[in-house]
Amino acid sequence: MATKTLVNCEAYAALPETEGMRCELSEGELIVTPSASFFQNEMRDFLNARLRAFVESRGLGEVSGETDVKLVGETVRRPDLAFFRAGRLEGIDLDQVPLAVVPDLVIEIVSRNDRADDLLLKVSQYLAAGVKAVWLLYPNTRLAYRYLPGKLEPEVRSAAAGHALEDSELLPEFLLPLGQVFRPPRAQQGE
């Protein structure tokens, strides 16, 4: 039987950054995840730009990508995107790794290497820590799953059905059609 070596948050924060290697900490277990694909990075950057422009234009808060955030216990996750409502980062050391503030909204872009049970554990960790909404985006199926605290089933939205990413409580008036989110990179469109 294999033995797990557990790591605390302080030891995790002291780990050297290695190019091409992403790590997270799940209940003390160090998780190494593969680098994102070009398509995933394009999607993240597109969402980051759209969400950031919307949030900044309305003074709603801050948007960050790939930032380590401390959750409950010895858990540190690095969401693809995180939204923090206005005022939540005031007085916080923003150079601290991991960030000691839980985001209000987390967006994760699912890769073909992600396992369903790992994703559901990650969603439950976010929600248990106080995240108000978690969006999992599935590029291959062009579906978005929105998880909320206290709800057993996610809300499922489809690009094919013309649905959009929206959250009237956290991001009033924000509406981004999934067809735009899941569009292929420009290189594949022949532009």
C-alpha cells in the first residue's frame, strides 16, 4: 500500500515554481496537474478579459487568474479565474501565497485529463470554504455547470441551446453567450 506524504500550507507556499508544472494542495496532499492546452489558455484569457472589463467598468471588485487561494484546512486551489467582490481584498497582503481570501466566484476550465471525482471534490472544497458560485466549463461538450452552496444539482447551460454565463447576484447585468466562450482559437478559424 502506498503511503501519502502530507504537506501543510506553509510548506506548499515554500515550494519552488517549476515551469510547466502546476500544483495544488488538497487536504494536505500535493496534486500535480498538467499544463493547460493552448485552447484552454485562449478560453481563460478571453474570459479574463471580458470579465475584468465588465467588473472594472462597474467597480464590482477584482478578477484574477491562476492565483493560489487558501481554502479550509490544508487545501490550496489555483482556479483558472477568480472574482472577488469590491472591498474583499482591502487590507490583504496581495503578495502572500496563497491568498488568504476566498473568491466569491470561481471558474474552472475542464481538461480531458480531469477526472469527475476530482472535479467534484474541488467544487465541494470551494463551496465549503465560502465561494458563492463555481462554474465548470466543459469545452468538448460546450456545456457549463454552475454549482451553488446548498444545492445538490448544478445548473447546466449549453452553447447549442444559446445559453450564457450569468450570475445576477454576483455580476448584475453580466451576460456572456457560451457560443463566444467555446469558440475555437483564431488559428483554427483560418483568420
